[in-house]
Amino acid sequence: MAEDVQAALDEMVPALQDLQDRQIFTAHEIHQIVDRRRNSEYELRRLQDVRKADFLRYIQAEVDLEQLRHLRWKKWMREQKQQQQQQATKQDDEDSEKKQDPKDSKKEDKESIRHKIGDTHIVHHIHNLWKRTLQKFGKSDVGLYFQYAEYCKEVQAHAILSRLWAEALQLFPHEAALWAEAASHEFFVVGSIQNARVLLQRGIRLQEPTQPACQELWCHLFTLELHLVERLKARRQILLQGGETSAGGEDEGRGDEDVKDTGKAEQGEGENDEKVNNDDTTETMDDSTKPLLEEKDEFQVARVVYRNAIRTIPRNVAFRLKFWDQCRLFSDTFRLQKDIVDSIRNDLCKDNPEAWMAWALYQWERKTTALKQQQQEENDKNNDQTSQADDGEDGEGQGQEKDESESEKDPAQEEEKGDNDNRRDILKGPSSKKRKLNGASSSTEEEAMSVLDVLRQATRALATREMYLKATRMITRYVASLQEEQGDDDDDDDSEEDPDIAAGIELLETLFHEAEQSDFFSSELVMEQALLLSRLDRKDEAAQCLQRFADARPTEDALKVWLYLAELSEPGPVPVLQAALDKTDINHATYYELLLHLMGAKFQAKDENGLLSLFEKIALLTPGFLPLQEIEEPIFGVRHALDACLQLLQYLNLLNDVAQARKVYKAVLMESSLGSIFVQSFDDESMMDLIEEAVKVEKAHVDNDKRSNKSQETRRKNLIRLYDEAAKLFGNSAVGQKYQERKRQEMLGRKEQVPNNQNSNFEVHVQDAHVSVALIDAFEKYQVAHLKANRAANGRQTLGEKQGCIGWKDIGNIFEKLNKEDQATWCVETSGDTSKHEVWPKDFLSPTLEIQQQHRRGYCSFLVQKDQAAYQHVLIHVPVQDPAMQQWTYSSSGAVWFFFGRNPVGSFNLEGRPEHTDSISSDGTWHYQLSGCKTWILRPTRLLLNHCKERRQEQAQHSDEGEWNDETRIHVQCHEGDILCVNTRLWFHRTIIPPQNVPSVSYARDFYCKKSERAKSACASPSKAPGPTSGNQKETMMNLDGLYATDEIEAGTIIFTEKDMPDCEMHRSSTNANCEVVELEDGTSAVVSLRNIAPGEFFCVAESDEEHDEEEEDEEEEEEEQVEED
């Protein structure tokens, strides 16, 4: 083995030596490459336990190495070209003295740059590795062939790819994807339509007609013919355009002959390539393409394929609809689509609802196309009339030229006009004329039938539940689309209502009446009926029909009807759900689901009656309905039993009902098997949320517990037991070990190492002349500090607030009085609105939100910055203007951020933006919680961890953050009156708004520590009160998504590739770009740094010439508009 490995490495020496000589890799890197390859070769050549993962890991390492080599090769090429340019003058002089042709020397220079052995060595090595991998594992894993094929496509190894598909097809002849990929390669890459057809036909013969692979290959063969027609039509258009530039009609005639020759040449190209064996069937199919360009019917071969396909696989509507879907992706396939739909209508409409729906959908699309065509012609006609009126007498001459041009129309245009006339006939209604198409005669009455006529005929011919349901749903969508189009045309005075709107509503009422009298009236149908009545503002009738259906049937069959009825009920959903619950058998799963819906409805209605009894029923019935599943549509906000328990705990915490909250979490975690059931049924994070909410029950009222040692000891015992139960539930996992550690810390009497402000030295009182020094020291130490509001015995907050300050109900009024620049900063951080409506500031910030909109959820923000009067007004009336009492300074162009979130009780937690850091120039930001509560989840960045490590080394002492790492998560819950000071540049952060009765509102300001260098450059006058100044240069704050460096990045570093690039658009600059987009050898793109990038600097690429030209054009248009206005 050792000799074989060494021999393989020896063969690599010349190529690696070449790479080192050209300084693409250093000697040290070459040694590393050799060592890695040696270890990998030993892994691949061992006799036992040879793993496929070792081969793939070796290949991936070589692919990464080739990407690096390609980048450095491009850099080396640039350097070589620069050197050649510098020596060009000197070389020309020497050539003139030697009387040598300068072109010869330039050729020698190019040859010296290219054709190096090291440039292709790694790619050849990767191909060899793939061959060894396929030889070892390819016979049992078809996925390896697809992976190798993707690599061959990236490096454009087309010859290898052809052989690869041939080998794969021999091993896996029943894989339809292999036949499709091989045919695609032959047609789009090699350019042989003949070989592509042979491959697909051979694949079809090898499949069983009942197998999905056979259907897939028939569709691929059909699509291949459509692609061929598109290619030939494009060539014809190019040749005909060339014929128009020449004189005489003979040249135009030659254009058609050229098209024929082009088609023959295309078929002949396959003869020079590597062919697959042909047979008589293939030759017959290939001969059918000869008249392709001679006849008007360009889709003759596609029709042959379709007829053979439906003959092989008959009476399958879904199979035929696949062909129709492919036709809709190509242009000018109107007649081909009609043939497919006619075959479905004539063969399958007797007893197949899908066939009727396909016919109706086709009629719908025909009408839509005809309407668009008619509207386009009317617009063109109006434009022509306007231009003729402007031209005056010159219009007569243009008319004569137009007549002459019409006499020389292209036959293809005449054919297209005929299709357009057919579309317009749809709008005129039936006529007495008849026509034939493709040998099948059909009356104009059937062709001119509307969507409503087809669906009415369908329900008469096939009176089943499925047919009625499909018909009513399509009619509803059809009428809704017509009403939407009618709404867009309301501005036109001449617009008339489409008669199909009234006819569709009438037909719907007829169908619902017929279904109600039949024996197949279902819950889906009655809900469609109620939906129609609701849209017609007949809500009372909708509720009555739902109530009749629900009373006449068991609850198990009408659950969705009861839920919809609860949504429409004016008194509220609780009485309706309670009535459904009383009617349902307790042993049925519907009873259990109704309990969850009822609890969610009570949360939304703020109905406390019977909550605990509902919880007890859910706790008792949960073990009997395993495995637990989530409700597909949690209309009232409760998804499953764990969610119900969590929301109940949150609700009791808001009510400060500690006794009942303790009963709830003890019943779940300590007195039943619900805890273990929840751990097995749901994810760890959901269970951790429940446990953390139980911990909050004991920690939320610490101040009240301090009145007696007994209550303090009770709280400590409850926490220890909570941590112990949590550790048992999660076992030896990382989560279980975490709770085990928290239990140990609590037993030792230690506080958790969280930088929350729980020390009295951190509290700020009204009578204090200045803030405690401990606050500033804590922030400098942790870069985060939590100031809890100090509440006196009467409950009044005394955190330095002023009297008569603004509250959350004043935020809407503040926003309305801002100027347009500040109102434009309105940003929807996240929208949790289930009604899919846009979050408008006027409605969302209103203190008197309408009753039907009280379920609106969302989290939004805006700034007060440009409007100086509003800025000064806000600073005067906010509860706290500066928590540091002049110990911090503020920018001369300061701003106040407002964050407004709504998440009513009965909903689940509302997530803010995903975890991120902010690109800020300040030292930190403090957030004052004006109302409600908000949870911050913080994680330290690498810069913060390094900062803490350096500070510990300087001070030579242990600190609380010594155990922090990249996985550390710190939860900080801010209640009304709390202040959180955090450096969002050094802390990854995200927020959660729990369900609550009042909105969660906070405001924030950026500050600078007086000791920092940032304060000196950012603050115009630290001694003055913070606020906007009249200086020329001001720092503008805004919500701007982007990517920026968290650590220092050296020049020439690959920041990310196309595969791992975050989903965020990069900034662009025409003067100060720090990155560039390069193309790797595999065809993918990567972003590489052009220079050293400092932490906090946004990644920015250079603007393209097109973007620069577009900006200049926009500026010119704006200047022209301004001149016209002046």
C-alpha cells in the first residue's frame, strides 16, 4: 500500500512544482497539500471499512483547492499582464534592433503565460477521484452519478459527461431522471435532436406504462419537440429579418429555403457526434420533422407524441394535464392547447370531475386572453387616431404606405391574425359557422361556451359531492377575479359590469340549493355557501345555514363548520364553541381539539371564567390522545396542549396570580406525565419556554418574597425542584446539564451569572443627584446593563420619571405630527398579522383599535430625528431623558427611536427581527420600556469575547463573563419602567413580545461614554443638552439592512461564495468599494475583499456601468421635469 501511495504522489510532483514556481502556492502550502493527499490516499486504499464519505471528503477538498488556485491564477495573470505592459516599450525597441517581428515576441509571451501543467492538474485529479468513487460505489448509488454530472457541467467537461450518462443508463435503466438528463445534454449541449429523441424513446420502451417514470418520459419527449419548434422559429425569424434588408421577393423565398436547410443541417450534426444505436421507430419519428417548416402546423411532431402517449396511458386526466401545462410555457401554442383540451373533453368528461375542470379552466383562459387582446387593439386604435390627428394632411400619405405594406404581409403574421380572430370570437358569442381543426369537427356552440356554461353542464352530467365542490370553488374564484378587474376599471365612466358576475352569483345560489336538497351536502359545501353570503353582506343568512348544518349532523363531521360559525358569531366565539363542546362525545378526538380552541377563544376574549377547569380537562385527556399533533389551522391561537399550558402561565403571570400559576406548572411538570409527553412530542425549545415561564413565576415577585424569610425559602425550594424536574426530563443532553448546573448554583445560594441589574447600587431614585458609579462600571464591564424600575410600596415607579409624561396612547399622535422625512422612517420589523393586511401606522398606533382589528399583531418602529420641533417636544415629555444623569453624551444630530408592538392575549410569542448586530458609531443604546413587556435574547460576538478576555488579563482577576462562549444566550425581560443599556454592535440580539393586554412600547437613544474616542468626534458640545443642532454635517440614523464585517478582514479574503451568501442585498458604491464579485472556475460567484476591511464596515461592491447609466438617465429626466415645471 505504501508503495502505491508514494507512486501516486510522485506523479503529482511536476504539476505541484509548476504551481510553486509560479508562486501560486508557497512551499509550505505545497507540503500541506501533499500531506493531506497522502492521508486521504491511505484512507481510500485501506482494505477494510472503506467509506464513501472518505471519497467525497477528498473530492470536496480538491474542489476547494481548485477554487483557491483559480483565484490566485487570475491574480498571477493580472500581474503578468502588467509586467508585459511595462516592458512593452523596451521589448519593441529590442525587436526593432534585432529586426524581429514584434508579433512573434507577443505570441511567445502569451505562450509563456498559458498551457501550464499545473493549471489542469487538480481538475484531472478530481476526475480520477470521481472515477474511483463510481467504480467502488456507483453500482448501488445513482446519486453519485448526478453529483459527478453537476461537476462536469461546472467545468464544462462535455465529452466526459456523454460517457458518464451512457454508463449510468446501463446500470440504472429504470431511472427516468437519467434518461431526461442524457437527452437534455444531447439536445442543448451536443446539438443533436436525433440522439435526444432516441434516448427518450428507448427509455419509454423500458418502462412499464403504469409506472410514473413512463409518464415523466413522455412529457419530456413532448417538451423536447416544443423546444425544437422554438429554436427553429427563432432561426426563421433571424433569417427572414435578413431577407427583408435585401431587394426583391426572391430573397424572401430563399429565407424559407434557408430555414429548411438549417433544419436538415441540425439533423445532420448528430451524424458527426457520438450516436446512440438507432432503429426503425426512431427513423420514422425523425422523418416527421422534415415537413416541419414546410407546413403551417409546426407542432405536428408534438401532436404525434401526444397521441401516442394517451394511447399508451389512457383515461388519465392528470397525465394529459401535464402536457397542457407544458404548452402554456411556450408561445403560440393556442391550437395545440385546444387539441389537448378537446381530447380530455371528448374522452373523459363523462365520469371524471378533473376533465370538466380542465375544460372550464381552458374556457376561462380563452376569455382572459381575448379580453386582453381586445383591450390592446383598442389602445392601439386610439393611439393611431391620436397620431393621425396630430399629423394632419401627412396622415393620408402614411395611409397609402400602410396599404402598400399590408399587401406584403408575412404568411406567419396572417396565421397569428387568424388565431387572434378566433380569440375575439369568444366575446361575440355563438355563430352559425362551423370549422374543422386537426380532423375533429366541433360545433361553435361548444367552442363559445363560457366558464359558467361548462360548470353548469358538468354538475348536471355528474351530480356528485366532488363535482359540486369543485364547481362552486371555481365559480367563486372566477367571479372574484371579474370583480377585481371591474374594480380596477371603476375609474372609466363607460365601463359596464360583466354579465358573468351576476350570472355566476345566481348559479352559485342554484348549486348550493340543489346540494342542500341532496344527500351529499358536506361541510365544505356549506362553508363555501356561507362564504358567498358573507361576501354579499348577508351574514345573518350565512350564520343560519351554518347553524342548520351543525345542528343536523354530529360534531365530528361538522367541526370546521362550528369553528367558522364561532368566527362569525357577534356575541363572540366562546358560546358557540361551548355549545359544540356540549354536543360532542368526550371520548372523541374532536372533543379534545374543541377544548384547545375554546381555551384560545377565552384568551382572546379575556374571559377568565373556567380557564382552570379547561386546563384540568386538557391535562387529563392528553395521555389518551397520543401521539399529539398540532392543529393545522389554530384559528384562536392555541396550536397544541403544550402551547395551551404556556399561554395559561403567561396569562396568570400578567394577572400576578402566583398561587394559580404554581398549580399549573406543578401539575404539568411534577404531578403528572405531561412533562415527559411534551418532551417526546415537541421540540426542546418549546418545552424550555414552558420551564422558563415557570421560573418567572418564582422570580417575578422577588420583591414581595423578601418580606419574610419563609417566603424566600419557599421560592428557593420551588426553583431547585423546578431545575431538578427539568434536568430529569431532558436527561444527559446539553439542556439537561444546563438545568443541572442551575440547580447546583441555586442550592449553593449563588445568583445566575447574567448581567441583569439586580443590585440596589444599580437603581436610580428620584432623590439621587447622579447615577450610581456602579451603572457605568457595569456597562463598561459587560457592554450591557439592565436597570430594573424601583417600585415603592404603593406601586409607583420611581426611576427618575417626570410627572405628566407621555404614555403609549400618545405615540400615534406624535407620529401624525411628524414631518414627511420622519414619517418615511416607518418600518415593519415583523408582521404577525394573520389577516394578511398591511400594517398602516394610523391604524396600528391608534389607542382605540376597532373591535374586529383587536387581533392585529405586529412589531414596528420609527424615528424622530429630522423634525427638530418634534424632537425637542419628545425629549421634554418622555419619562427619562438621560438615565446616566449627564455622565453620557449624545450626538449633535441625535435621534429617538420608538418601537411599538401588539400581541394580544391568546396569541403565541411574537418574534422580532432575526438575530443580528447593528452597525452603529455610538458606544451603546439605552431602551426605556414605556408600556408592556419585552424579552431580549443576547449572544456575545467574537469581538466582545476577545475584549473581555483582554480586560481580564490586564486586571489579572476572574470575572462573571469568563464562562461565556459563542453558544451563550442571555434572556433579559424588560417590564414597564425598566431600562436596558446595550451595545448592539458587540451583542447579537433579537426580541420577543409575549402575549399581553397592552402594547409593548419602548423608546431608545444612542449614547457615548465620555471616556471613549467616539464621543470626541460625534458630539458637538457634550456640556449642552442633547438634541439636534444647526450644523452642516449631521449623522443620520435609519433602518438599513446590509452585510458588514464583525471582525477585521484582510485584503484578498473570500468573504462568502454564491452557495453560502446570506439572503441580503449588498450595498453598491462608485467611489469606495471594498469588495468585488469574481467568478470561480466552477462557474459560481464569490465575494472577495479588495482591501483591509475594518469591523463594522459594510460590504460594498462597485456599481456596474449599466447602473451608473441608469442613475444618470434618472437624473437627466428629473432635471427635464424640473425645467418643464419652471
